[in-house]
Amino acid sequence: MEKPEFFMDITSRSTRDINFPSLNGGYFKIYHQNVRSLRRKTHELVTHLYPDLPHILCLTEHHLNTMELRYATLENYTIAGQFRRSHFEKGGVVMYIHNSLNSTNIDLSKYCKEKDMEICAVKLKINVTPVCVITVYRSPSGNFNHFLQSLDAVLQTLYTPALSFIICGDININYLVVTEQRKQLDNLLLLYNLKSTVDFPTRHNCTSSSAIDNIFIDITCFNDYSLTPPPPPK
């Protein structure tokens, strides 16, 4: 399995004294990785993260079917949201929530379209702040316009002034380069006070680096956060 992608620790005043049983030092920790198939990797994944276990694991491209996903369990975690493909191979998103947290699944299945928009979401409280955590995947061959329209529809449906958003996933838009697609996505997210937090490479190969994995946060709520970038290539 590849090295972990990155963590996000929320350490603002609103979350420093988090009401949930803390996993690590009073932080609320979210972890995202494009896992590129979760088959036979669940134990390895937890071992790889231990002892710095997150409250929420957001995984993209799990590649599992209905039966496989049912048995892809992580100790002390529950699947709180997921999407799996029916017509194409690979893809899919899943969110594991630590059992110390209370969360509610948000059914976004009507917005899902394989390759274009694969999404799931949960609602919970960080201290007293209602938060919606969304995990999303868009294939490199997915229709960008459909993705953008669907994301706008999701946010319009869920938005209330009292609800804050955290969106993480693999959207296959390189945030190390200013492109028209990036501008369009940024403009949409700013309407909901959401801002990209990733300004470092999340993937490397022999000749280039990219940041197609991202976390977008509500800038009006989470004033203080930290990201742990993936390790540099060997």
C-alpha cells in the first residue's frame, strides 16, 4: 500500500476542548487517502496509521463491490457513508467514523454518477459546531461540468448558515497549477465560504508532482488547522 496521503488536524478554539472522547491529544483529526483498492488492506491501513489514529477516515477508490464493502471492517470504526460502482470497475468512496463519535449519514445517492461524481457525507458536531464532512471522487475521465453542477446542487441542498463544511477527496484537478477548471471550482466553493487547504504535492512520480487530492474547509469556522503532507518520494 502507498504511504498515507495527509491528515488534517482542527485545533481552533471551537474544537480545542472537543466533547468527544479524544483519540489523540484533544485534536479532531481527519484522514484522506486515495487507497487504490481496499481489498486485503484494512489491517495494513490501521497498522500504518497507529498510534496516530484519526476520528474520520475518508477513502477514495476503494474498488469494492457490495459484498466486499460489507466485510471491509476496521476495528473501532463504523462505515458511516459510502458509494460503490455498479457498472464500471474500481472507483467508489467510503467514510469510516470512530465509534466514539455520533454521526448521521446524509443520503447523496441521487447526485452520484459513476466517474463524474462519487460522493458520500455525514453530519456530526465538533464541540457545539454542526459540521458536514463530505468525501468525493471524480475520475480523470469524468465529466467536469457534471461534477461542478452536482457539487453545487449538493451544497445548495445542504447549506444552512449554522452548518459548516469539510470536503475532502480526489477530484483530479491539480492545485499546483492555475487552470480554468481550478478557477471554476474555487469560485463555486467560495460561494459557500470553502477554501482549498492543500498547497503542497500529494503525489509524486519520477518526473513530476501534483496535488489532485484536496481538503476544502469552511474558512469562517475553522481558523486554525494543520495539514500533515505525505512523505517525499524515496
